[in-house]
Amino acid sequence: MAFEFVPLQASEQPELIRFLTATLQGDGGLASFHPDVVHWKYFANHPEWSGPRSLALKQEGQIMAHGGVWPIRMLTATSELRAIHLIDWAASRSAVGAGVFLLKKIAAYADVLLTIGGSRDTRSVLPKLGYRLCGELRYYARVIRPSLALRTTPIKSWQTPLKFLRDSTRLLAKPPTIPPGWQATRVVSFGSDLERIVGRYAASVSSARTTAGLNHLLSFPAASFLGFLVSFKQRPSGYFVLARIGGQSRIVDAHVKSDDPKSWEAVCAIAANAASQEPSTCEIVAAASLPGAQQAWLRTGFIQRQIDPIFCYDPRNLIPAGLPLELNLADGDLCFLSDPRHPYLS
């Protein structure tokens, strides 16, 4: 029987959760599979995407493959592109070719498809499907409470005490300082000030941020997402978003209205300081794809811990050749994915 390509309805959420946990061999207790999270990802209203966000292939009424839409608005110097970061992409082993067929169907919903990281099998198959490597997302971490991290690490090995000594030694280094004139203010939601901060830059292809989009992120139901506006000499100059996931605080998004490296370092330092205020935070994590932001995290005392390739499906060559993609943790479910067995990146 042929596959039927359909958008899933909210009433089918329990079936979707059963399919994803079985196919991805995931723990049903993980936040990714919580009913309120699945509803937020796929069935709640999204301010920047009016179409379906949970797309499936069915056979005889059963889900055989699934692809999730994480919408991204990509800005170039001259245009805006409709992009999808494909998440929860899975197919039943009994449905040969279903995953590839589904991907091609979903591609019609956007100008560009993006994939960050993925399993070894995913990384090997994407180039065969027309994806090209278009950058790297580099992850940075800073342990600020090594003793608490040691106590809250559930799976220990012979390396655990060595990591504790390493992280304790690094605490002796001078912490990042916030330059005079810079400060951050917590906001319950972003407002009109944000519009004066975000912008379009010809030097990269950037994921656009809007007030509505960031406020949607702040509404995530299974973790605490916090928004901050950054000012320099009382002028709005940047923002950042924190997510508290267990003993980890993630700087999921950060931006400054300047290409000046010192300004980027100031925002990184302010964000790290805000993240450290939560007593349960053991580790602070950030990620960046552009060299300027990557260097800013390193100069702020963070250590590079992981690199994920960024793959792009762009059959019409809409992304100008040679321009890097500006992405971070806010551009996918990487902002909240976690495994309680391995709660830290360091």
C-alpha cells in the first residue's frame, strides 16, 4: 500500500509520542516526549509559522515516518528565506525509503532545509540527498560549581575525579568582568526595544529574531526560559535568553548591535554572570557558528566542548556562496534537549 503524506492533528499526539519513543529508542520520561512539550513543538500556535509543524507518512492508518518543523526565518543582505530545521526525523525500519520520501515532501514547505548534528547514519546519508556542509555549530561550556556537578552526575567513571580537579583548577582563573557602562535587565517578555537591536548584516546569513518569536521561546513549558535586555550607557544594545535545564544554564541566544569584538565579549560576560546567579547551576553552556561569537565565548573563559556540522538543503542556491550561517541553540530543539543520565557537556 502506498504512503500517505499527511499533517498530524493535535488529537493524534499520543500516537506520535508512541512512534517517536519507539523509533528513536528514547526514554519516554525525557522532556522531548512530554505531552506539553510535544504540543508546544507541533500543535500550539506559532507566531512565525501558519502551516502544520508535524508531518508524517502513514500506511494503513499507521505512522511510518515523521518530520518536525522548527521554523527559521533566514536573512541575507537582500532577501528573507523560509527555512526549516528538521527535528524528530524518524522512520520505521519496516518502511524502506520512507524517511527520504518524507524529507522530499517537507522540502516543498520551505526555501531551505537545515540539519544540525545528527547521528552517524544521518550525517552520512544527508550529502547523498543533496545536502551540503555549510558550517559548524561549536559548543562552549564553563563549570562554575564543580562540587555540585560532581554530586549531581549520576554516572561516574575513573575520569570523574580528574574532571573535578580540572574544573576546580579552572575556577582559580579570573572570572569574566563586565565592562563599565554595560548592564542587563530581566524582562518577562520582549517588547519594542528589541526591534532597535536586531538587524540585517551582509556579512552572514542570519536567523532573524522577532519579538513574537523570542516570546514564543520564553513560553516553553518544561523548563525556565528567561529573557534579558542589555544596555550600554542606558541605550538598548543587545539581548540574551537563558534556559535552565537541571544543573545546566544554557545561553540559548545572544546578540549585540555591533560587530565590535569588545561589545560581544561584554554581552557574553553579562550573560554568563546572569546564568551563574542560579544556585543550582553547575555548568553554563553556549553555542555559536560565527568566528566572532566563537572567539568571544573563548575569551570569556569558556572551553570548546563539541562541534556539530550544519547541513543545508538549498537546491535553488538561494544562500549566497561563501557567506556563513549565523545559528545558535535557539535555532532548534537543542535549546532544551537533555539526557538526565548525562546532564553536563564538560
